[in-house]
Amino acid sequence: MRDARLLRQPLAWIALALAAWLALALGLVYISLDALGRAQFAHWLASRAVLLAAAWMFAAVLAMLALRRWWLPHVVALPELAEQTRAIVAASQPLQIQARGQAGQQPLVDAINALAAQRDALRGDVTAEVMRANASLRLERNRLAALMAELTQSVVVCNRDGRILLYNQRARLQFRALSDAPQLADGAELIGIGRSIYAVFDQQLVAHALDSIQQRLARGAAQPSAQFVTGTRGGQLLRVQVAPVTEPGDGATGLDGFVLMLDNITRSFEEESARARLLHGLTEGSRASLASLRAAVEMLGYDDLEPAMRERFLAVLRDETATMVQRVDAVARQSADSLRTRWPLEEMQAAEFVDVAVRQLGPQCRVPVAADAVDVALWLKLDSFSMLQALAHLRQRLVDEFGVRALMLRLATHGTRAQLDLVWTGHAMSTETVIGWEVEPMQSGGETLPLSVRDVIERHDAEMWFERDRASHQAFFRFLLPLASSAEKAHERADPVGSRPEFFDFDLFDAAGADTALDERRLCDLVYTVFDTETTGLNPSGGDEIIQIGAARIVNGKLLRQESFEQLVDPGRAIPAAGIAIHGITPERVAGQPRIDEVLPAFHQFAQDTVLVAHNAAFDMKFLQAPARRAGLRFQQPVLDTLLLSALVHPHQASHRLEAIAERFGIAVLGRHTALGDALVTAEVLLQLIPLLAEKGIVTLAQAREAARETYYARLKATLNKPS
């Protein structure tokens, strides 16, 4: 079909040229004759018109065959060669092309490949120089990223438009806990590079804080900051401290961005409220008791008071005094409990704590200390320093007073707590000795500490006792310590050791203002959510459903693989065997997974405030429409289709399938026919298409959308979708 289209126009011109040449020749012969000759010539032409038409058609057919044999291969191959050459120019990796026309094109292909190889070598040299020049900058960035990752404070850095350009793991976990969306996938979070902080905080609150900071900067303040307290939709209270990121230069007062430091004060607020209620109850309750006491004392002062009345007033004094004592004792107990729970405890892996204890306890007393195997999934919540001091104190007393020659630590779960035993073989001890060791000040390095073992136990709201196992001739001190919550342990294990995701992008400091119309923004400046779906079939109106959604985000021209979305979906219907052979998703894999009505709100939140991108996007969007209507959601953001953009950039290529486009750009296809795998390939393709679109003068989103509508594939779809 494509060859016929390319051949049709030149063949028409040749047919017209042959007709014109024949008419001109006959006309010249006609005008050169006299009147009698012209009559005879006209009669001759009339009698041979069919023969002349046949000769003309035969000449046209010969011309078509000649064009197909010698001219058409060059016409077809040259545009393809030009498009492949432009793909080489735009490719970020070394890429070679193959000659697909006549053998005479091979020298041109070889020359292009040689130039590409030379360009790649020069690019490699330039890249090496740039890498060496930027080594110091990368080192500083990595140091900052490492520092941010280890901070216990939740920190988020934004540019002046409120776009997040840096955050640490603590902030990620805190925002995840605050999100009221279903936690279906790692990407279903409120926070992400390039996303707006105003999806979490009221913009007016932040604007007021920034305005206060700018006023203080204008007055010459060295390190101005502001803070506010805000509530979340989940009922949490956050205290937010805002600090400015100023533009370079001495005396600069302009803001280039701002830093948010977050503290969840929900628990402390509740504790303060409880203490206030406690104090109020004590005050109000004591007021009535004191009035009764005062009245009773005044009445007892009368000498002529009857004995019965005197006894009654004495009973009032005793009752009210007892009531006040009980009330004060209750306040004291609650205050002590509050002080114990307010002591800062840290989450620590149990195996790590035992390892530290073994390494510290043994060398100090020259007695071997061993440890049983500890479950790596067990996490403690404790003040490790004071707990190690308590263990060291008990170890030293055992060695000095009972001559213990070996110790062992063992740790396991005991209901909702952790059970830590300090075990030895040897003499038993009396209860009085154990109590004395608990309450006396601890000794460390010849110095007396202000804390006792009992203080450490109370600080952890823990328990401790001495026990002896007569069968094994072993004795041990047993501690019942608090465990870290399951949510905290899950968050700590979410990222494998050694992996530090890219939670920062400093180039966003230079991002365009958010007040610019989206359609007028440059393609290279936009934030994209590139997604793909796997389905039970091809007909959503016929009952086919989504079984997997995968998406990745492109910010500032970079593919953020760590900030991805991937979720299996229970379709509520059978998955055809033909589909399983393609995507490999079996009914067993989707059994127990959430339904699309639960998954879609999380994906909608992930894609919020971005441009949606897919390959053959119309197919995926049709599958999103019905569940979006049921959930009351609307995907109102612009949509780009890489299939149409590829047809726009490479109109002479035979195929615009995702694999074919990836092959042209030298993109490795991994995880094909998985939703996230296809989304990542599509994202790589989009990054390659953007500079090629710019070469055609298509720079903004509006230009890309309009040009895509005019492609042959778009027109073809419009024709097929017309009602008959």
C-alpha cells in the first residue's frame, strides 16, 4: 500500500507527459499538411484511435514498471534512511543503521555509520571530561543525600513554586502514614520529586510563613524562619518549621525555595491535653474539698460544739483529706507514667543491639560474652545507651561478687514484648541481693552514675526479674522490653540495605513558574506520568477488565524509576488463556488483590498534576473511563500518545509498535508485557522523541497535541470511528 502511494504521483505525471508528447507530435504533423492532407490525416487518426490509446497505455505501463524497478527503491529507502539518521543523532547510546534499499546505498550507510561512530567517540571523550569536572559536585550532592537519608527529622525542600525537589526517607514514611488513600503500592503516596507540596499543605499557610520570612530578610535578619501547626485529613497534627533558600549573593532577599522540617505532634498534643485535664480536675476537685475542710475546721473551733457534731466534722476532715490524698496520688502516678513515656526511645533492630552488646560487654570485663541467634525481623524500641549501661552494671557485679566466667545473651519475642535474658552458669543469689543491685546507682568505669537499673526499667516501661533454671544449672536476669510497632518495622524494611533512591533533583530550582498555562509549557519542562495497563482482553464494553496498572514519572527530563506505581488488580472475572500467554498474569496472582475501584483512586493521586502518556493511549484510557466514573474521579489532565508522536516524527517507517520504536532508538526492552515494564520503555521512548519533535518546531504541549491529531494514524482512527 505504501509503495502504491509513493508510486501514484510520479506515474500520473509521466502519464500526463506521454499524453502531452503524443498530442504535440500529432498536432505538429497536422498543421504541416494542406487541407486535403489534413482531412486524410484526421480520417487516419479516427480509424486508429484505439491503437494509439493502447500504445499510450502500453508506454505508461512500461514507465510504471521502470519506476518500480529502478526509481521506487531509492524513493522508499531515502526517507527511511533520513529518519534513521535523525534517530542516530538523537540517540543517547551508540546506534548503527542497516541499508534496506539497493546495494548502491551501502557506501552512504557506511559513511553515516562511520560518522556516528566518530561522533560517539567524541561524545564519550566529552562525557568523560564532564564527569571529571562534575566529580566534586556529585560528591557534594551524594554527601547531602546521604546526610538527608540518615536524618531523624522529616525534611522536604521545595523550589519557589512549591515543587518538591528533595526529601528524605523519614519524610517519605511520615507522608505515607498521613495519606488517607489506600496504601496499595509504593507509588501511592503524597510525596514525590516534582510534585506540589500544596497537595499536602494549604497554600495560604505556606504563603503566610514565606511572607513573614521575606519581611524579616528585608529587615536584615540573618537566619529567619517561621512555623505553623496544621491538621491533616487523617486527624494528625503537624508542626512545620519553614526556612528560606535564598538566591546566591550577599544581602540577597529573594527566595529561591524553602525548606520544611516536620514534626508529628499529635501524641504530644494529646499528652499535653491529658495533663491539662488532669490539672484542671485536680484544681476543681480540690476546690470543693478545701471548702469543706475550711468549714469543718471553723466549726471545730467552737468550744460549745456538741460531741456528735464534733465527730461529724472530724469525719468530714478525714474523708476530704483521704479524697485529696487519692487525687494527688493519682496525679503523681499519671505524671510519672507520662515522664517515662516521654523519654525518647529509638527503633533499633534487635540483632544489631545484641551484636553491639556482645562487642562492648566482653572486652570490658575480660569475660567471654556469647549470643544466641536473633530473628532479623525483630525490632526493639529502646534507649540503647542506658540499656547497655544496665547490662554492663549487672555483668560487672556478677563477675566481681560471684566469679562468673562466661555470659550469654538471648533474645526472643514474648507476646507483645521482647524477652532479653542475661544468662550465666554458677551460683544463685538471694532476692535481697537482686533488689539491691536494681535500686543502687550503677557503676561504669569507676564512676557512679545518677541512674539505677530500676530507673532504666521504668524509663522503658519494662519489667525485670531474676530466675533460675535448676535443670540446666543456669540463672538469668530477664528483661521484657517494648517492641517497635509493625508499621515502623515495615517502613524500615521497605528499602533494602545499600539502596539510596534518588530523592532529590536540584535542577528544579530553575523550573518554570507554575502560573504558566500548561499548554504553553515546553515539553522538556513538563512532569509526565507514563503508564500502561494489562487487561483480560481488548473490549472494555464487552466486559474485559484491567488486571495490572504500572506507571513511572518523568520530572525535569529524567526518568525516576524509584518513584513508580505497580499494582495487580482482581478483575472479578476469568482471564483467558490467550492473554496469559502474553502477559503471564494467572488467576492465582490476582486472587486476593484489590479491585479496580480501590486501585484507581491511588493511581489518580499518583498521576495528579501531571501529563498522562501511554503507547496507544486511547486503548488504556477506555479501560480507565468506566471505573473512574464509578469512583467519582476524572482524569482531566492532557494525554500524549507515543504511537502518534512516533508517526509524526518518523512518517516513513513501516511500524510504530513499541518494540519497533525501541529498536530504532537502541532502547533495551525489559519486562515486556508487564504494565511497569512497558511503561518504562514508553518513558524512554518519550525522552528520545522530545528532541526530535523540537527539530520539527514542535516545542510546547499544545503544539504536540495538535500535530498528533493531524498524523495519518489519527486521521485513520477518526475515519474508522465515524458512525456509518
